[in-house]
Amino acid sequence: MILELMRQEATKLAAQRYPYLLLAALLALQVLRVLTLAFTPPETALDVVSAPQLWAEGLGWALRLLVFVVLVQGAMAFSQEFALGTAKTVLVLPVRRRDWCLAKLAALVLLAWALLALLALLGAVLVALTIGWSDVVREGIVLRPLAEYWRALLLGLALTGLQLLPLCAFALLVGLFFSNAGAAVGVAVLLGMMLESAGGLLRAGHWLFLYHLHRPLELLTRLGKGIPFTWDEALHEGIAVSLAWFLVLGGAAWLRLERMDIGS
């Protein structure tokens, strides 16, 4: 049943126009950022952009917009159903609310991961077409051979995908409080911006999930400058915080849906 509900979510998403506009904006932003970095003349030999640095910075810029894509789509997942009245139709069928919530959440997570993978692949192609994939070299000295940082790039990408999980659950939960899709999107985006700002301003900001989202790509950017990608306390904390928030927000979304009087 969950797989069938996920298939229906994919069909509804593919039939709409706005996801393609958001995807075009994502790709365009990444292309512009990578090309700008690749063709900007370095002031010194130390400013030469390496392949992993270019890939990570381009993906990092696109990730900022990907956050809002996830917030928009997640906030609309249920609020649009309520606005159109299709939620009542779905619940007439032998569908448990838990399965419906899990299907919505799984579809959103897969969408976020698919977009992240697409951006990573596009970044790799752009790097290959501009400066090329090669060893990290500074002033004629090889700081890091090409073979060594592929594993780090894949690890950083996987960690970024993991830390998108609570964002998906958060967006889904916000949408459950509104029967107007526009209002749900506006509130979700506003709260997302507030959480991201609070992460950098508050002393306890490291307990917020958005605080850790960009950490893996920041480490990959440093890797491109010859600094090793190392597991530190911040990475471990980011994984724990992201998984904890994902369970809490996902559970809250399920409980909210279970207690809603949709049929009236």
C-alpha cells in the first residue's frame, strides 16, 4: 500500500509545472556558480581552485536553494490535499493514515535525494568540462592525489543526504497545520529561514538540524585546499541531531494526521 501511495505521489508531482521551474532554477544556479569560480583568474597560486573545491562550492550554493524546494514541496504535500478536498477521498479508501503519512514522507525524501544526486552529477560534469578532475596541486606540489578524495566526496554527499531527512519531516509537519497551500509554503519557508539564522546566532544553535546541513560540503571545500577530510565531533553531532529531529518531527507529523478530523 505504501509503495502504491508513493507511486501516486510521483504521478501527481510529474503532472504539475512548478517542480520543473524549481529544478531549472536549481540547475542554473549551480552552473553559474561553477562557471564563475572556474573562470575567475586567481590572484595568487594559493587561490587556484581545485576540482573537489569547485565541485563542493557549486553544490553548496545549489543546496541553499534545494532547502527551499524541499520546504515548498513538503509544505504542499498535505495542505494541497486539504485545499482541493482530495484528502477526504483518499481516506474513504482502505488507507491507514500512518501509511499515507509514511508514503508522503518517503516520496519527499526520495525527491530530495534525487535532486541532490542530480546536482552532484551535474557538478562533476561541469568540473570535468572546465578545469578537469586532477590532483590537488599547490605551487607544483601534489597535496592530495585524485584517487584519495573520491571517497571523501561520496561520504560528504551521503552525509548531506542524511541531514536532509529532518528538513523533509519538518516541511511535511508544517503543511499539516494549513488547508491553504500558499499559507503553508509561506510559513514553512519563513520558519526555515528563522531556524537557519538561529543556528548561527544562538549558543544552543548546534542542536538545530539546519545548523549541520552545510558542514560536510564545507569540509569538502577545505579538502580541495589540501586539508584532510576528517571525522570530528561536529560531524558525529550532526548525524545524531539530524536523526533525532527526523524521528521527532516525523512522529509529530503522524500524530497530527491521526488526530485531525478530515472527514467533517
